[in-house]
Amino acid sequence: VTAHAIGTAVITVTTADGEKTAQCTVTVEDEPIRERTIPDGEYVIVGIADGGLHGAVKWDGSSNNLKTIPLELQSGKLLYTPDHDKSDVKMTITYQEDGIGAGLYTIKDASNRYLYAVSTQSNYMKAQATPSTNAYWAIVQQQDGSYSIVAEKAESNRRNVMRCNLNNGSPIISCYASSEEQSPVSLYPFSTLEEKEV
């Protein structure tokens, strides 16, 4: 039995010879809407790889992931070098009150495109102009301070966990099936980002 809508149905089964029947009632309820876990706002998605911090930049329009810039954390501030554009790492995270993504978040990059877990057998994450079902994220802070960011509606895609990959010395942020092999990501308010003095 596959549910197609909210409601109640009585299922009746009869044996092939017609001598016995059985019934059961099945009730399909709406999924409870998750509570907000972080406030809406502008953030930096930061991956940890090879002992360093790496801030995800806006999708470049052709890659299968988000490239990163190196960051440093000093006195609660994220520092970037002047050869990078501060605005490129701004991600806007918004809680969805209703609709297909109710109780989840959308994440827009600096080009105002929605991040989504690509439905393939590869570890891809891209951005698009309008949100698809793969663009709704559950965001939960973990005990170690990192965040679990998972594309919850990625029905045919189990490569839906946002993680940081060292990628042979050029760290990237993308989506993976397992959270064991890559490094976690964290979220920092965009307001904590400052240019490093050189």
C-alpha cells in the first residue's frame, strides 16, 4: 500500500477462494513541520580540511561543487585575504513556513541562486534560479559545533549530505552519501567576516 494523500482508508483483502477476508484501517497524516534551528540570515558555509578553514563561494556556473577560499578564525572573526571578494561567500539561509519545503531551509548563494544536491550517482552540488525538491535543507547544529546540512527532499539521491572535501589540496564543498569520509561544515554569520590586514 502506497500513500498518495493525507486521509484514512479501509483496506480489505479476500482470499482467492473467497472464504476469508480481513480488513485494516490505514491513516496517513501530514508530516509535522520542523521547528527553526537557526535564524534566517546571511551566513558563511565553512568547511574544515587539512587543518584549515575554507569558505564556500558562490557557484561558478559550471563546476559540480562549490569552490572555497581560505579563511582564518581569530577572536571570533573570520578573516579573508584581500585577493578574494568578500561578497562571494555570502549565503542567505531562509526557513520555509509552508509548501513542499515546509520546516526546511533554502540556501541562496551570492548570485541569488538556490543550492541543491544534484540527482546523480556522483557527489555533486550546484545552484539554480528556482528551488527544486533537492534544494530544501535540514540544518541541525551538532554537539561539536559543526552543522548537519542535508537535502531532505532529495528523493532519488542519497548523496545529499553537505560536506567539505580536501580534493587534492583544492578544498570544495559538495554533497556526499556518507558523512564519514569528508569533513563537516559549520555556519558563521556573514557579519563575522573581515578582511585580513597584511
